[in-house]
Amino acid sequence: MTTPAGHVYVSRLLTDGAMERLRRLDRPLRVGGEDPPTRDELAAGFTGACAAVVTLTERVDAGILDTAGDGLRVVANVAVGYDNIDVAAAHAAGVTVTNTPGVLDNATADHTFALILAVTRRVVDGDRFLRSRRPWIWGPRMLTGLDVSAGATLGILGYGRIGRAVARRARAFDMTVLATSRRRTSGADGDVRFVDTDTLLADSDVVCVLTPLTPETRHLIDGAALDRMKSTAYLVNTARGGVVDESALIDALRAGRIGGAALDVFENEPHVNPALLDAPNLVLTPHIASAGEATRDAMGVLAVDNVAAVLAGRPALTPVR
């Protein structure tokens, strides 16, 4: 196979390990900065590129793909999700799309469980209370929350790699685990019992959103879904913001229809609905579920290794089908 001409475009500055791997490609590089590129900058980076390494903040649609010309071979996404890329348009143009599954499962599961504990045990409320410098004394009803290890039920919407990792952590806390899966609607995986979505919402003390964002899952958690949850239940989302209808969630929190929520992802990132910032019983983090240092390095390295494989005429390591 003839080595394709053109440069490798990298939309954002990656970790040191990933940047070193890029330099080993021995190809011209065009590397962005710490901040996301504008659309014009993204288009300029794609122009004449044989490969592109992008992050979830970049919207790679048909228009951006067209700017690359016929030399583009691969777009490597530094993420598991790839809803930021028009995969159909890429495949139609003969461009391979890759993602980074597997390497971030444990980090994301760790953060997911950190959010579960933070919101159910009111960790952030306690921190804010002390920082307010109000006088206080211990009391038996002070900042009480859900005992997750006292028979609480965790419902996992989307039982993929990350879902299985979260389930392992939940079992260590002696939680009952329910799950939904595209492939299984009944039965069990060890201690994990598969149920339909309505049953999971109704029976769970904590509902954990781990499903990819697709046209079918957009606003899967809407007002009706929130109404099916227990009034004492908690919602945790570390998947994609669009799976949850934020306006409906805000209404439910304000009305006390659920116990609380924790979000690491948002519908219109990086913009956060201002009403979320004032909503009660809500913990927020800025899309950092995979932000372990070693994990972020492994994500970048895998993306670069996918580029190296495709440019060398080999199959991609983790292609998006």
C-alpha cells in the first residue's frame, strides 16, 4: 500500500505519552492547543490531512470531512462515545473511525461510584456547610443520606464494559444490581439481574446512566421516566448529557420528586444550564469521569496507535462499525 500523503492533525494537545507516540509516526504534525478549536480552525486542520485525532468537543460532520479531501484515511476519537462524529458520512467517504474502548472503564466506574457516594451521603452538602462557617454541633439527624450498603438497589441503564465495572463496585458495597441491555431483557449475569427500563426505574434506589447517546436514547430520562423513579431515588449520569432531559430533571429536583442527582455530562457542553447550578440536591463535575492520569494517557496512545495502524495499511485496533 502506498503511504498516504498529508499531515496528521491533532485537534487538542494530548498527554505527554500520547504526544511522544505521535512523534514516532515520523509524519508532519499539526497540533492544536489546550482549548477546543473553532469550527474554522477545525476545518483548517482537516484540510489536506491524512489522519485526524480529535476529542469529544469537536463536531466532525460531513462538511468538516469534505474539507480534508480524498487523502483522509482515519479519524481517531479520544473517547469511547463517538456521537461527535458523523460516522455514516465518514464511512461513505472511505474514512475509518476509531474510538478508545476498554482503557477507561475502571476510571469511569470509579468516578461514577464516587458520584453515587457523594450525592447519596451528602458529601458536597457537608463540605458546603462547613465552608459557610455557620456554628454547628453533631446531631442524629444532621445531613443523613442513603445507606448504599444496607440493601440499596442500583439500576444500571446500559450494561456494557463500564456498566459491568460499576456493577463490580456495587457488589462490593452489598448492593442489589439491576441492569438493562440491548442484548438481554431477562435473566442474569452472576448477581446482576436484567430487567426492562420501567422496572429498573421503579425498583432502583440509584439509577446510573451508562448508555451511549443515540437517536433512540436521547432524553431517555425525561419527565415521565423521572416520575417512575422512587421519590427517594437518585440519578447519576456519567454517559452523555443528551440522554437526560435537563429541564425535566431540574423540575423534578425543585419539586422534590426524586432524592437527588449527580451529573458529569451535560446536554450542551461546555455550556451548563444555569438552572442546574441552583438546583437542590445536585452534584456536578465537568466531564472528568475518565480523568485518571494513566487513563487519559492510555486513551491518547490508543488513538495514535489506531492512526499508525491505518496509515500503515493494517486494520484499526478499535474501529467503529
